[in-house]
Amino acid sequence: MSEHDAIDLAIMRTLQKNGRISNAELAQKVGLSASACSRRLDILEKSGVISGYHARLSHKALDYKMIAIVHISLSGQFAKTLTEFEAAVRLCPNVLVCYLMSGEYDYILRVAAKDLEDYERIHRDWLSALPHVVKINSSFALREVIDRPNVGL
Amino acid sequence: MSEHDAIDLAIMRTLQKNGRISNAELAQKVGLSASACSRRLDILEKSGVISGYHARLSHKALDYKMIAIVHISLSGQFAKTLTEFEAAVRLCPNVLVCYLMSGEYDYILRVAAKDLEDYERIHRDWLSALPHVVKINSSFALREVIDRPNVGL
DNA sequence: TTCATCTTCGCAAGGACATTGCCAAAGGTT
DNA sequence: AACCTTTGGCAATGTCCTTGCGAAGATGAA
């Protein structure tokens, strides 16, 4: 594992805000020559510190206006049970986030839907069909207060 | 407001998966010449359909290995109460996501911490200090099963 | 239908950019 | 001091991005 100095952090911070900046401009912002900057960026990408770049699309354009938080309990905590559940949940394209959790519920999901009707379909065709589920609890987001891609550096 | 055809959708889908792809490669993937692709992309960006590009940083690589899901209840649902809470929570850099919710709890937060000790600090210095909070419930992620930036188109 | 108009494409060119090799400077170790 | 490792800058070459221009297709009115 490598150490990250101030320049690496500046590269990450800059690319977090503008992931499609040119290498030349990036180099200028962090105070390096283009070649040195390109090499450092290459290391950050290949080591997995920067795991990808993604366009952020306007919610309006995609019509996914509804976010649901879904708490799910399974019938047991056996490895096979968890594995089968996770394999199934990965197939649902509307599930943005899924965590195995400590506490009252086994999994927490963040699900995107176009509207309530769409969510009803997702719930019926996907969530209810997940294996080993004994309890599903859906809550709906009324407002998105924060949605940061990463921790503020 | 413009309509989006299959090519526009292909551009969005591609850039969602790889936001730093070159325009030449993007053009090839969607079946356009580089110039036509560049012009369409320009329109998508300037119209706000694509609102930005962001590098995705590995939380683990940055030593943020711990994700907590925090459920919070406030003392009331008055507009002033919500506004003050939201203004305060926005200041905490460790809060990645915050939704105002329907259901049992008022807010759900996703918080990144380096370790349990770090989370204890965040809880003490930030979360406990949020105004109008009457109940905080923290759960910890044991495993990240899915973390997608956007809905699969 | 026919013509005018608007849109969007592909092609070409020149200007910008990314990458690689090579060498020098800085820092650490024996 | 001598050596080794790391990392930056410069230069060159190949690639890429952008813009102007003309052509093809779509749209609408006479």
C-alpha cells in the first residue's frame, strides 16, 4: 500500500469535481508537468485508488425521481443463505446500493424508481422474489439533502 | 427541451460506465463519426442532461473502511426544524448521503469513517451536535454488496 | 409535387493533447 | 562519499479534439 502526498490528494480532489478534465489542465492545477501528472494518475488508477469515472446524469432526463430505502431481513445468517440472496439482488438494475448490515435488519438497499407505479413493479417482480426474505420494509425519500460521491478530502 | 434518441442514450450509457473514455472511442461505440459525437456530447452537457463527471475513489484505499447507516429522528417536522438540521448536517464531510424520509425515522444518513474510533469521534463531534435530534440509531455495514453510481439504462 | 429551410451527418485540417524514453535532481542508505 | 531509488522535466511522436464546410435527409408550405 502506498502513501499519498499532497499532490496525489490534489489530483483526486480535482478529478472528483471534474472527472473529464484534460491531463494538461489537471497537471497545471496540481503544479506538475503533464508527463509527471500522467504517470501519477496512471498509478492511482491501476492501484485501484481511483476505481472509475462516471458521468452524472440529470434525474429529470432519466425520469428516475423516486428513491426508496428498503430494509430486508432473511430467514437465517448462514453463508449459503447470504450468498444466494446477494447473487439475486445483484441482478436487479434498480438497486443502486446494497449493504449487509449489523443490527435489526440484515440488508439495506437503495432503490431507484421512476414513480410509485414503477416501484410497485420493482417490489413485485424483484424484491418479493428475492430468496430467503422474511421481511421487507420500504421507506421513501422525500428529499435528497446530500449526495456526495466520496468523502470530502 | 429536446428529445433523446437511441444514440443519445447510448452516449449517456457509455459515459456512465466510463466517464473518461476518449471522444474517438465513444464515437465508435455509438456508431458516429468523432465530430458528430463531439457535437452531440456538447449539447448533452450544455443542456444539463449530463451534469458532470466524477472520479470514483475507493473508500478502502483512502482508509475509509467503515460505512455506517444512521437513522435520525427530530423533535418535530416544522420547516424551520428541518432547515436547521439540514444546514448543519451538510457541514459534516463524512456524511455521504442524507435523505429526508417518510416512515419511522426522519432522516437516513450514510456515513464514512476510517475505523470504529474515527466513527466514535464523528458521532460525538458531529452527529450528536446536530440540532433538534431526539434519537440516533447507528448500524454498521459488514459488507458492500452493490454500489452503483446510477441506474442501469 | 416542388422548393425552401432546418437539422445533422461525414470529411478534412490544424491545433491541442497524451504518452514514452531519456536524463537530471533530490533523498535516503551503506 | 558513493550508490541506489524515486520522481520530475523535457522532447518527440502519435493520437485526439475541434471547427469549417458541403452534402444528405427531413420537414413544412405553397
